[in-house]
Amino acid sequence: MIIKDVTTTVFRHMTRRHSDSAGHAHPGPEHPVEVALLTIRTEDGDEGYSFCPPEIVRPHVLDKFVRKVLIGRITGKK
């Protein structure tokens, strides 16, 4: 299968997860956060998903690097 498209959707939701100065997760007061959902689609309609920080999949990063590298590549699944 060949990768046909790479998109991202940024959304906000409420969470109780907080990170300390060392990056460890701990429960805490509820607060809003932004998360990005990266979607990779093949020509056959299969899709793969990954959650990530929105700053990692900004539009210019997708346009200048991610899509150039992935679109047209053959996936490992046959």
C-alpha cells in the first residue's frame, strides 16, 4: 500500500494530568490542553493515528518535511 495523505487535527480537551519539572506525570486539578491527532492514509483507505503535541506537527513542518518524506512511500503491509 502506498501512503496517500498526511493530515493533522488539533483539538482541546480537559485533563487532570500534570508534569513535574522532570517530565513525570502526576494527577492534579483539571485544566484544558491542546493535542494533535496525526493521521496517515493509504491509497487503499487504511489509516494510522498518533497523538502528539501540536507544536511538533505544525502546518509548515508537515508541508516542508513530513509529507515530502511519507507521501508515495510503500508501507510494510501487503
